[in-house]
Amino acid sequence: MPLTKTVVITGGNAGIGFETALALAKMDYHVCLLSRNEQKAQQAVETLKEKSGNENVRYVLADLSSKVQIEAAAKIISEQFDHLDALVNNAGIWLSERTLNEEGVEVQFAVNHIAPFLLTHLLFPLLLKSEDARIVNVNSDTHFRGKIDFNDLTLSKGYNGIKSYAHSKLANCLFTYELDRKLKEKGIQNITVNALQPGLVKTDIGFKHTFSIHALVWKIRREFGVSPEEGAKTSVYLATAPEMKDISGLYWDKCESKPSSKNSYIIEDAQKMWAISKEMCGIEDYFGMRGER
Ligand SMILES: NC(=O)c1ccc[n+]([C@@H]2O[C@H](COP(=O)([O-])OP(=O)(O)OC[C@H]3O[C@@H](n4cnc5c(N)ncnc54)[C@H](OP(=O)(O)O)[C@@H]3O)[C@@H](O)[C@H]2O)c1
């Protein structure tokens, strides 16, 4: 009998992540949401079960700006699952004000880049156990505006919310391509990694940690956006479509690949970002890749 398909979706309690979770629950995946808020997570799980008729929906709690909480969540997931067919690194944040986490890392960088980097590492042994595992990184075309300043990764000079968001999403894009190169180098054929842009989507992202002026701009701007269900389509496609099985290392928009920014293809930057992220996460031997299951 084939194994039940399993997926972990970060930020699956709201917006694009919730709709991604619903689509996969309807496809009979065993769905695990990674959420920072217990009440929201419980509510989302109930709604997902009700709407999909799938009882295999659960959640794990973690604030993705915290390395310790990511590690604890990954441990729980590793105890609950024996393999993982998809990891959708969806959670994302937009902050008007420069904020540092307990390790002194700027929070947009921590949530939008370091969290997917670390969680992917920690769940890698589970992904290796799948015949066809997909890592899906929810990015943004805003990364086109990103430029990495390796001398000031905490953005201490002239902080600007959008600049920081773009910077974090560019780092996530560099991570996607570097991971793809490493998977290919190591001959790991059962795991793919892709990044995507969901488009402008009518969610609450711009209301959560923003100054009232930014919230007002988002209120107007998001009216031009598509529904979260529409915005989730590319994530669902990359995580589940049979034709995506061996396709890796690309950037996607409306279920079609397209080039990402020029800066995202700078291999030197990707390698440097990888080394710095590894150090920030305190990972000695990233993935311990041995090319075997
Ligand atoms: N909306 C757009 O137009 C748009 C465009 C391009 C890219 N994106 C990307 O799409 C992804 C989903 O965003 P969305 O628009 O669906 O936003 P959203 O409705 O705000 O959903 C974001 C999800 O991430 C979670 N999250 C945020 N910070 C977290 C943290 N520190 N720890 C754990 N979970 C955290 C949120 O939890 P809470 O519910 O507790 O806040 C929520 O579940 C993000 O990566 C975003 O950058 C969105």
C-alpha cells in the first residue's frame, strides 16, 4: 500500500498558506501546519478538517523568528512523521520597524530567510525518506529590489521595511538555487527545491507589524490583488504536480517558470550567504548529505 502523502506548511493558518493547506488536505495529504499562535492554529485545523473532510490535519507551534522554537518544532515533526513529501516554506512577514530577535538577527531576515534555511535542514532526513520530496519556497517579486550588503546583514544603517523585505526574499532565492546545486552535486535525485512568487494577493500581511501609514497603503494596494485561493495555486502546483517531479532550481509565477533577479544568480553571493546562514544556525555539517536514503 502506498504511504500517505505528508506535508508541512509554515504559516498555514492564514492567507496563502491556509489555502495551500486546504488544497493539499483535499488531495488527502496528511497536513501539518507550523503556526506561531495556538488559537489561530486550532481554528485553522478545525476549518481545514471541516472543509476538506480530511481528519489528518494537525499543527505544531513555533515562532519562526526563534531558532530554539524552530528546533523544538522540527523535533516534534520528526517524531510524528516517518517521511515528508513536501515542505512548503510559506510563512513570511513584513515589518515597518527594524526589530531584532533574541540572537540579534533582524526579524524579517530571520523569518523570511533563516527559518526556511534551518527548518529545511532539520527536516531534511524526513525528506530524504520520500520517493518524491518537494521543497517549495514562497518568495516574492519584491526580491528584484533586493541587494545584499554582507557588511550589514542586520540592516543597522538606514532601515527601510520594504528594502529589508526585498533583502530577505533575495536571500531566500539565493538559498533555493544554492540548495539545488548542492542536491545535484550530491546526486540526491528524490528531492527538488523551487521558489515562487504568488503575485499580489489579498491577505492581511501588510496589517500585522506595520505603521498605520503602511497599513493604509496595503489596504488600498491589496484591493488589486487576487484571492488567497488563486495566490496558492503555484505553491500547490509545485508541491504536488506529477510533472514537477524532477524539476528543480527554478523560480515560478502562475505555474510557469521565469527568470528571477540578476542578483539572485550570483553564485559567489549564494555560497557566502549559505556559509553565513549555516553559522547563524549553528549547523556544523549542513544536511550531512550522503546522497542516500
Ligand atoms: N500577499 C501578497 O501579496 C504576497 C506577495 C508576494 C509574496 N507573498 C509571500 O507569501 C507568503 C504568505 O504570505 P500571506 O500574504 O499569505 O501573508 P499572511 O496572510 O500574513 O500569512 C502569513 C503566515 O505566516 C505566519 N507567520 C508570520 N510570521 C511568523 C512567525 N514569526 N512565526 C510563525 N509564523 C509566522 C502568519 O502567522 P499569523 O497568522 O500568526 O500572523 C501567517 O500564518 C509570505 O512568504 C509572503 O512574503 C505574499
